[in-house]
Amino acid sequence: MKNITYLFGAGASVGSLPIVEQFPKRISEFIKTIKEEKYKLPENESYGEELNINPKKSKYQTQTEFISNLRWLYEECKRHESIDTFAKKLFISNENDQLLKLKATLSAYLIFEQARNSIDMRYDSFFASIIKYSIQNLPKNLKILSWNYDFQFEKAFSSYTNNSELGFNQDMLHVFTKFSKNYPINDNFSICKINGTTSFFTQRSSQRYFFSDLNEQFKIKLIELVLSNYFGLLNMEDKFHSGLSFAWEKWEEKSDFNIIKRSIACTENTDILVVIGYSFPFFNRDVDRKIIGSMKKLNKIYFQSINPNNIKERFLSIRNDIIEKNLISISNVRQFYLPNEM
């Protein structure tokens, strides 16, 4: 039985979320939506009182601040190649408050966008294909590496578990990040989120969620809940940190929190790599080289993209020891590609 690893990029979620060049337009459209009167939060209720912290702000003030931060993110998206580029710039220049603002704002925005839109249906058909008999029997020879921060996997899988709790589905799927307590196990299906995910953590690495119900619709109830945790994350830096954490960020220099080492441990036995919606940007090259370079048994790669040959050329800067006939282009993107070896 071959060990298969999928490598997912932003293009894998394009049916629900924006890709890099779409971010400014989509953020602008969302700002118009959340400003509608029906989504206005109360001015006479405070998040600070509920969380017993200062400064105390009304829920409406927090919403107004969030919208202002969305405008800031919109402008920076237009000025930089990607949000990741802007984030690294803030990290290098030690603008930690701005980096936290970026993470909190981006996390809340992505949650709202996924509540407003259906999942990319390819995730649904993917699970229908790989689940043989029951949700307990996810293929143990299959691993997933994802550069995405979204919860498309969890949301799609929840329709098979009949349980809409985000944490439950992450546990079932063995989702892990650099902050996860459990280390990945080679003989389990698992999903490694290289850049983290839209959640936050306590100092003891206890994961918390901006919201918990994957079926929650984009209504004022969800806005109020998500912005409560958004407010807490921005005002309780001594107690919480964002679960959205880029691969190049080090966390207390502890090897246990090194996402590259965790990813290598999970995928080092890979025989076949399936690349979906990922273009191997120069920005991620060092991380890609470390993880993919550690796949000592790797002998075949499938590139699924509208322009797969361009992706294949970029891959050669990561590894150039795979014979040409085993670098296979897949241009049909209607469903996530399932190799014959599966």
C-alpha cells in the first residue's frame, strides 16, 4: 500500500474563499455587508464587562473597530503581493501589535466568509470517495498538508459525522498545528495545517474557538459571538495567542512547537504527492524544501491545477530528482484528484 500525501493551497478552497488576488475585492464587498443595519451590534452592551477586562467597549464600538481593521487589511492587500507577505514584513520589523491585529482580523473575516458561503463542494466528494465503510475508517496511508487557515475540511466532514461541533470534527480528522498537544502519528489519517488555523490558544496550549458550531449561519448571533472572542484576543495578549501562526514564526524556540518538524514526522514516508491549488510560491520555498525534501521515498507527483505545467516547473526548484514521466499534470479541477494508487 502506497503512502499518499496531499498538499493543499488556497486554490483548493476557491469555491468558498478568495484566492490571493481576490482578497481586496472580497473584503470590500464584505465590509458593505457587515455595515448593514440588520447586523448592527448593541451600543448599550459591553464585551469588556463580560470578559472582566479593560478597556471596556460597547459591542458596537468593537464592531466599528473590526470594520476599521478590515479597511486597513483591504488597503494592505492592495499594497502587498499577499497577506502572508504583509504578515512577514510586520514580523521582521517587530510590529507585534500590528501582526496580532492582522491575525485576529483575518481569522474573524474568514469565519464570516465561510458562514456566508457554501463549502467548496470538492471537499464533500473527496470524503465520499476516501471513506470506505464508516467515519472511523479514514485511510491510514493518507496524510494532508495544508497551507490554508480555513476549516473547509472540518465543515465538509461534519455532514458525515452528523456533528457540527468544530472541535469534535478536528479531533476525528486528527487536525494538528504547531500548538496541538498531540504529535502526529504516521499510521493515522491526519491533517497538518502549516500556517495554523482560525482559533486561539491559552498559555497552556488549550485550544479555544471563535465559534463552535459549523452550521452557524451569518447572522447577528454569530457576529456577536465571533467579535466577543476577537475583542478578547486583541485585549488579552498576556493570556491568549492566535492559532493562526505562520510556518516561519518560531514559538518559544521549542522543538515541540516546530510545525516543520511535525510535518516531516507525519509525511516522511510519502511515496506519492498530490498537489492541489498550490503554486509553490517563492515565499514558502524554504519550508517546502524542508518538508518535501524529507520525503525519502517520494517517486511520483500529481499536479492538479488549471495550469499544471507552470506548477510543475516551480516544483523543480523544490526537488529535481523525480523522473519526468512521474511528474504528472492534471488540468481537470472539477474534483480533487484521486490517484489510481490510492
